[in-house]
Amino acid sequence: MIAILGAGKMGEALLSGLLRAGRSPSGVLAAVRRPERAEYLRQAYGVSVIGAAEAAKSADTLVLTVKPQDMPALLAEIAPQLPPGRLVISVAAGIPTGSIERQLGMEVPVVRVMSNTPVLVDEAMSVISAGRHAGEEHLHRAEELLQPVGKVLRIPESQQDAATALSGSGPAYLYFLVEAMVDAGILLGMPRGTALEMVNQAVYGAATMLRETGEHPVILREAVTSPAGTTIAAIRELERHGVRAAFLAAIEAARDRGAQLGTAEDVRHRPGDAP
């Protein structure tokens, strides 16, 4: 039995992915706070929606998909009801497995996950890391859960903040780039819809080539960049305006912010501290 605690957009995407992969609705539980959300999940997916504490007692695997700021309250709610040996999978950004282990107060296997919004179209990039008490069996179960909604990669937990910055936030950078390219098309006299369709296909085609050819992006870029041509003129302007350096700085800032969130959470809820 799998329980998804906090079935917002990410939780619902995982829920629908599990069902599309062939899991029976009777083998999945959901826990949400709002009654209207609970009724929607029952009607849309045919799953049982129960309280978080009850789900902790009933399910073999708990998937925590709440926002980071809501995690302490959820852990406090489920900790008294959690039997030994339950697998806890956390999809909350910035919260280390050690913090979850301490708040649960037992040697519980925890797997930390960072996924991204393409989970909604089964094209997520999910990276997973084992906590102190999680072994190969627990990582394998996490992979089985996430594979129906995209690609899964194991990384050391020390790289999770970098993965959050690079992959978790990555779609936003691409949407930002698409937005800028569409604005450029409008500036050059194209209708917005035409520019958006062209840029969408360019991004999709380029991503497909990257994945299917296995070529380094430099090789693929050079194949488009003719001597004294239009592409090299554009790239010169991108370099002149420091676009590469801006991306490096932006992703580094996102990494640092993720680390700050985790540290704040860790300090605020350390055992013995006031809540």
C-alpha cells in the first residue's frame, strides 16, 4: 500500500502516474486537508482519502509531497502512528533526510527526492538519495514509484541542492528563455501565436536531438553555426551580454537558496528546541 500525503499538483501527478502504470486504486491512499480536494481525488481517481495519521499506520510506503514549511506539522502528526520499517519518501525541497529522521524519532528509512513539473506529462527528471537507514531495497522501491512519470537518477544527498537548482528549477529557466525568444519574434514583426509555435517546436526538437543523438551540446550547436552566418552573430551578442555567466550565477543562487531552506528547517526543528 502506498500513501501520498499532501496530494497537491506533485502528489496528484504521482498518483495518476501510479494508476496509469497499472497499480489498482485500492492499493493507493491519499491524505489532504481540504474536504473539497479529498472529494475531487475520490471522484477523479477512485482512491481512498484518509487522514495522514491513519495513512501512516496503514501504508508500507509514505510519499510526503507537502511544501517544506508544512513538513514539520505533518511529521509531528504521523510520528506517533508510524510503525518501524515504513519507507518514507520526501519530495520536499531543501529538507535533509537527517532532519526527517530526527523529527520522526526512529531509525526509519528515508529517501529524498527532487522532481520537477514535467511530472505532469510523464517527462519528469527525478533524482533520489538514500538517508542513513535506507538501503538498496528502499531506493529500488522509490525508483519503481517514480519511473512511470519520467527518468530517475541516483545521486549522493550532498548533491541534492545542486540538483534542485539545475533540474528542479530547470523548467522555469527554459520557460523564461522561451518567453524572451517569443518577445524577440514579436519585436521582429511576428504574431505572438506564430512566434510561440515556432519557438516551442525549436525547443522540443533541440531537446529531442540532445536525448536521442547523445551528442555533446557543443557539437550540436556548432552544427548550426556556420562561418559568418546568422547564428554566430546571435551567439556573439549572447556572450557580449553575459548570458552564460548569468545562467551560472542564477543556478548557483538557486543552489544556495535551497541549502538555506534546509538549514533553516534543520535548526528550527532540532530536538530540544522550542517549536
